[in-house]
Amino acid sequence: MSFRIFMTQGVNEIGCNDWDLTIQLIIQLYKQGNEFISFKNVDGNTVITDGDDNHLVTVDNKQLFSEKVWAIYGDDGKTKYFTIMLPSEY
């Protein structure tokens, strides 16, 4: 499965503490049918939910991002991709 990953300027500025893990989680969760993925910090952990705020997975003792970040799937007919953005950039 091949995806392109795009990130907005806001995500580029805040960075990520573990891009490899983040990309692996996005692909794994997409394979489970999730096209909207939200990462948020809760008590030193990263809680990952879907677009309806249903819990998908928790990464214990690691904050992947310094603030809430969304990963949203897209398909333009030629390329499948995820755009990683801050909610304010939607």
C-alpha cells in the first residue's frame, strides 16, 4: 500500500517526536477503516481517536505532538494521501 504524506506549515513548525511511529499508526489505522485520525495529549500519553472521537489507541508515556493534530485521508483518483494538519488549518 502506497501513500503520500503531506503536512501543513503548522505541523511542520511544531514537529513530531516520532515520525516513524506516527506514520505506522496512520497506515495501520487506515487499514482498519479509519480515514480521519486525531492525535491529542492526555496526561503524558497520546490518545488517538477517529472523527467521531471514538478511542482507537493510546500510545503510553509518549507525546507525539505538542498539540492536537489531525490526519485526514484523501484520494484524487491518482494518489492516495494523508494530510497531517492542525485543526485550525482545516
